[in-house]
Amino acid sequence: MSEPTEEHIKRVRNYVAKYCTKTGLTTHSMAEVTDAVVTGLANNIETLGKPLCPCRFYPDKAEEIKSRTWLCPCNDMKKYKYCHCMLFVNEDGMPVTEHLPEGHEGLATYGVTKDPAPEKYNAPK
């Protein structure tokens, strides 16, 4: 995988900062985690034209882009404030799981972690 341009990395970082403000979340305290996800998103924008989540394996990236499920912010993030990449997390560096439906993998993995800004959560209709 080639490195994305500095311009794309800067655009993704700007988007991430705005999304953190919008959701009341923060980026992971380990810079390596945040940098890896930001670089992956920037690379996918550069090579695929879309911010396809870099934390998953896709048999067919073009089909995944059409479905839009894993375009950042992914459906889980938009519906439940849950980021499996751990890019958007609470102040303890944990993904928010309190809004997840029963049986979701995030609850099984992390248990219930509180949303630091529930006033910025828009429950699915």
C-alpha cells in the first residue's frame, strides 16, 4: 500500500476533528491507532474515491462502496455512536457501546461503555 498524500491526510484529520466535535467523542489516546485509521481512510479516498473503513476486509471494495455501509462514518457510528476502528472513542479510549442493540459484537467485546455526550446522540428512528 502506498502512502496517501499529505493533502488527503490533512482533509481526513480535519473531518475527524469536526466529527469529534459533532459527536462529543475524541480520538484514541494512542496516536498510533488514530494515525493508522486516518492513513487508511486517506489512502482509500485517494485510491477508491471514498472513505471506506480501513479496519475491515472486503472481498469486493467497489460493491462495499455502493452499499455505503462501511463508508466513514459507518452505519454503526451513525446509528449507535460505535466505532469498531476505535477512531472515535470516549475519554477512556473505549468505543461507545451503550446505544448498541442486544447481541451486537461490540457489547460482547467491550461490555457497556457510556456515551460521554448523550445529548449529541440521535437515536435511530
